[in-house]
Amino acid sequence: MTAITVPAVLPERRDHTAGRRRAFRPGVALGLAFLGLLAVAAVAPGLLTSHDPLEISTAGAFVPPSAEHLLGTDQSGRDTLARMVYGARSSLVMGLGATAIAVALGSAIGLLAGLANRYVEGAVMRLIDVALSIPDLLLALVVITLLGTGTVNALFAVAFASVPYYARMIRAQTHVVRDATYVEAATALGLRRRTVIRRHILPNAFKPLVVLATIGVGNAIGAGASLSFLGLGTKPPAPEWGNMLSLGIQYISNDPFMVIVPGLAITLTVLAVTVVGRDLRRRTEGRS
Amino acid sequence: MRFILSTRLLAATVAIGALAACGSGGGTTPASADASSRTAGEVLNGGGAPADGGILNLSMSADPLCLDPHAISSDVEQIFGRILTDNLIYLDAAGNPGPWLAEKWEINTDGTVYTFHLRKGVTFSDGAVFDAAAVVANFEHMLDPDTRSPLAGPYIAPYDSSRIIDPYTLEVKLKQPYTPFLDVLAQGWLGLLSPKAIKESTPAQLCEKPVGSGPFVLTGYTKTQGATFAKRQGYDWAPPQLGLTGAAHLDGINVSWVGQDAVRFNSLVSNQYQATGYVPAQNAAAVKSDPKLVYSNVNRIGLPYTIEFNTSRAPFDDLAIRQAFVAAVNREALVKTVGFGERQLATSFVDRVTKYYDPEVKLRGHDLKLADELLDKAGWTGRDAEGYRTKDGKTLLVQWPVAQTATISPIFDLVQAQVKAVGIKVNIELLPSAQLTTRRYGGDYDLSAGVWHTNTPDVLYVKYATFSIPNDKRLGQNTSRISDAQLDGWLEEARRTGDKTKLTELYSKAQQRLTELVPGFPVYDNSVLWAFSAKLHNVVVDTSHGTPYFAYAWLEK
């Protein structure tokens, strides 16, 4: 399991989008529906399952899917569906939390680089290049080594690992906007530099960020699950998809559902977020 | 159980005799129908005319990161010891010390002086000669503080000095009588290394490249990946109990560390490895029913898988809390979950195949009401927001650091969930093994779990004597840090006597006393599960460890 890397700079595709923008896309609708279901699972898991994800029943281990246990039970008799539903919360927290931190930090660094003099910019961007040359899961592992394991540390690790992508994108975007005619015009009108940055540069530089961050949420969920899979993130017995996968592999010959269920959950979530994110990109293209 | 076992052992002895008598003469012994239970000394998948050649690919579970048998306590050595080294002693099928590189010996009347008569013509693979001086060099290496020996050194702690009478006669003096001395000399961890290699290597170098006199020679070792062994030409000094002579049939053994249970199982089924030292219990049923595989499940002498309390600090310094914890745990459920029918519920502080195991000893059972009563009486009557018990505003919290491995036992979660029912909070900490070792020897934990296998009932001294509590000078194995004068007295006396009636009495008393002291609770008897391809023949169940002994194994072409 490796995290999917975020493209550092979005490809420019300004043509051939007008007709597609309004079309109904069943894939996007399914993705949105799935994300809606996840949101429900995260906010009110009790609506989707009546089982306790931590309740152990040694008499009922490795039960195949049935009316009582829709997705069967694990080696300790815990309900797999309940663990999956409750696991959605930690996945979403990981995805949204890590991305929010990464966007905030990355934007700050990107803006600094984009607006500062060329020496500062050069220094910052070379550091970013170094960080980008390290695969992000490896970078996350370095952070885990420094901070220690656990849910919160894993969240920071995943966040730090994706900071360089956002920094680089914002810096490039800042350059584009900085040289745009409307910024020149604003400067010519005698507006103060701070006002120009706040009113004109920031809002315009950030538009593509929304799209990149959406896709980044999917990647962060995958990376968080990877860390838990390796035993570095959320600790058992807390229900977490990466944990469930790692445990399930030991029993793959006894009960394949223990691997299939969390594996599908991770895959579908990342897929849904990516599909929705790409659609968002299509919709915003040509507007910036 | 013991009586049934001894008839089996007798049968096994007869079988070995028959094998020795017919040599390469034909008759095929089919793999036993009941594939699960094996006995010490049994020859598995024997018969047929041995074919020379071929490499055996063997999968193991975790790399001990050092292959010097004296410097580690990893159970890898039970198998590696028999590949790489030879011992002074080999146990017979009934568990009594028999000759190997020591052909015979005399013990003085008070049991403090052993005179060994050594086998002649034995050499180590680097050319060094096996003689009395070589044995002395090995004893000194085991006891050298630089070796940091966690097992071999402590096992021969009563060793005092040696006197070389002639090159093949050695007189060993002990500080005090020590009945298990000959037994421990038969263990893989006390395999003999070349005195030349010991002298010329640093401890780190010896870890990388130990040199023995065994049927195979270490030819390569890549940490966490694998090790390769090649046949030792001219080897001719296997234990007489095997009834076979000459060099190995296999050209070599290639070992890989395969940490993931599922991978180890599937690579065995697919014949990528022709043997594994560790069959995951969850796959045992599939291995048993596979006609292309031979499966073995042998109980090991020693301490069962036991969960232990750190009795040296709060809260488990209080006997009532320990009793309450035990009453809250449903051991049968634990065994059912992790055992998949392959593990037997432990009934005492020694495994049932251990000499002087007392079947009369009774461990307390699952009793939630009793657990609640004991905790109430001990003053843990408050409850916090999560429902855990509190006393003076402090939550009843216990720390359980465990090794962060590819395969984490479900036992930890199960125990955590079971004791939650009576309001005890268990915090499981997954730690890298180096950090775990530091915490273990430093006494920084409340719970610990594990097995301790040795081939004598002296395991009770190793695990529960005051002397065995780890300190700056000694890596002792008394992880419960229990210290009881009465228990110490009996266990020390048992080390001094060879009288069977007396030993029976002393070890019974000790086992009984442990059920009162509650340093922990045994969960299941510690058996080793291993398997190999039906194309591999003549694998012997080792008499000390119950593990596979490949000296004269051969592969069908």
C-alpha cells in the first residue's frame, strides 16, 4: 500500500470543457452518495449499525456474513460492519484534518516564497524540492520516527508529508497572479502592497487549491490507513481500516472478508474523493 | 497424561532402534494418521533409501539479529543450534541426559564436581580441535559479561571452575550442587562454538559468524533476510541416540525470515519453502489436511504461555488486585481464540510435559463476581466517566508494553476487553523490540506475557526465584519480580537434590505456592507448531525442544 501522489502542478486544460460542465455524471453522483454515507457513518454511526465495534464474543469468532452480522465477524467475534462504520470517522478525521493542516502550512510557505525576494524564494523552494524528492509515505515515516506513533502523530505526519505539494502550487499560482494585469492595475492605482495581496492575489491564487485539496483528502486517507496498517497510526483495538486490514491478513485463509471489507472501504473512499475532486476541477477550469 | 506420554515415548524409542537397525533397508513408515501430536525423539516421515543432495528452504518467523547461541534467548536457536553446533549432552526420548560430545561422565556424591570424558576426533568447521580446552573456552564465553548472555550464561551460573585432566577429560567444579546442569547442557543455546572463533572475534563478529562443529556450516547471513548453511564435509559425530552416522544428506539449508503469518503459510503450501519452524495456529487445520505436508505439534517443557504481573509496583503489588485480575479473565476463551484447537489450556505453572508437573494443582477460574468483590474490598470503589474503577481520584490503569511485530497476538485486546468488565483499564503499548527489552529489564511495566522454555522443571527457579529478578549485573527472567522466601527455599533445594521423591515433593509444593502468590496466570501449554513437505524425510523431533532436527533429513528428488 502506497499513498497516491498528488500532481504538484495542475495541468492546464482550458479548452473543451464548456459542454461537459453541465452533463450529469453517474460516477460523480455515486461518489457523492458514497461520501454522504461516510459522513453519516462519521457523525452518527449508530444509524448504520446496532453493534458495538469493540464488543468481543469469543463464541462468535469468524462468523460468515448473516442477518445478524451483515459482513461477518473477526477473530475476536467483533462485528466487521460495525468496525467499518466506526472506522469511517477516524478515516475522515485523518483525511480532512491532515489536509487542512497541510493546506494552511503549505499556503503560508508558498505565499512567502512567491512574494519574497529571489534569495528567500530560492532557498525555500530548494528545500521544498528536497522534500518533494522523498516519497511522501517515507517522509511521513520520518515524522513518525521523530514524533512517535499514535493517531494524532500520524495525522501530523501525513499533513507534513503533503505540505510541499501545496507550497509549490501556491507559489506558482502566486507568480501567475502577481504578474496579472489586474494586479498591476491595482498597484498602479496606488493601493498598498498589503491590500493588493489580501484583495487580489490571495483569492485568485487559492482557487485551484480547493481542487487540489479535495483530491488530497483522498490521498491523506490512504496514507493514514497505510500508517495504521504498519502499526504506526491508530492503535488497536480502535476500529480503523488500516488496522483491520493488517489484522485481517493474518487470517486471510480463515476469513477473506476480514481483508476484503476494509480493503474495499479504503479503495472506494479514495476513489470517491478523487472522482468528486476531478469533477470539481473540470467545473472550475477556465474560470480562474 | 504423563503415563500415556511415557508409553508413547517408549514406542518412539523402539521406532528409533528399528530405524537404526534397518539403516537404508527399504521399509517405508507412513506419516502418522493423527498428525497433531508428536513425541520427543520421534522420526517423522522416515523410511526409504536416503538420497544425497538438494537444498532445504526453511522459513522462520523473526531474525534474532545475532546468531551466537550464547548471546541470545530467541527460540530460533532451538532449530539453528542443531544445524550449526553440537552439545556435550543429548537427552534420550524419556528426557534423561545421554551422551553426545561427552561420551560419559561421573558426578561426585554431593553433586558439585562433574568429570566429562570427551569424544575424540571432533573438529570445528574452522579447523579448531574439540577438546577439554574448547569446552572451557565455551563456558567462559557464556559467562563473559561482554557476551551479555540472557540464557546460556544464567543457566550455568553455578559454574565455578574447570580443571583439564588430559585433553579429553575435563573436571568441572560447581559452586553448589545444580541438578539441572546436564539437562541444560543439551540445549541449542549451549551449543559449542570453536574456541578459535571465540578468541579471535568480538561479540559483534561472533553474532555475525558463529563457528560450530555441527552438520552444517554457516555460509551467509543477511540480517532480517536470511541465512545460508552448507553441509559440513566429514561430519561424523551426531548424537548416538539418532542411530545414524556420517555427514548430512542435504547439500545445505537456506533460511528466510518470513514475519507475516499468511505469507509463511502460503509459501509452505506452494512449496517455496519445504519446511517452516512456525506454523500459524490459524492455519494448522489446513496444514493437517494437506497430504503434501507433514505437521507436528509438540508440547515444550517449561513455562506455559503466561501473563505476568509486575509485583514490584502498584497496583499489582497488592495480591487482591492480582487475584481480581485473574478472576476477571476467561482463560478458556483466550485459548479458544488463539489456539484454533491446537493449544491446550495450561493447568499449572509448568507445561504438562515437564518432569514433576503436578496434575493436582488447581488454578482459579473465571469469576467476575469475585473480581468485583476483591476490587471493592481493596478500595477501588469509585468510577470514572468511562466506567473504570478509581481510588482517591486515580483510575485503575495498568500498562502493558508489547512488541510491535507483523503479527500482534489478539490476546492483548481480549484481555483488555475482559477486564474492562470489572473496571480495570489496560493500556496496550506497541513498542519496538529494543525499547521493549529496556522496559522489561528496567521493570517499567505492569503486565508482561510470554513463554519460557527450558528442558527442566528448574524453569520455576529461572522465572520465579528472587535470584532471577533482573538487575544491573544479571539479565534475570523473573519478570513478575515475585520474591518469596518459602518458594526460594524449595526451588533452591530442588537444585541441590537428585532424589526423585524429594524432587516430586518440592516441585509440587512450588507449583502449589505459585497458585497462592499469583505472580501471573498460565494461559496455554507452550507447544511448537511446525511442518514440512512430505518430500522431506527423516526429520527428528528434538528431545530437548520439540523442534525439527534436520541432521539426517533428505529430500526426494
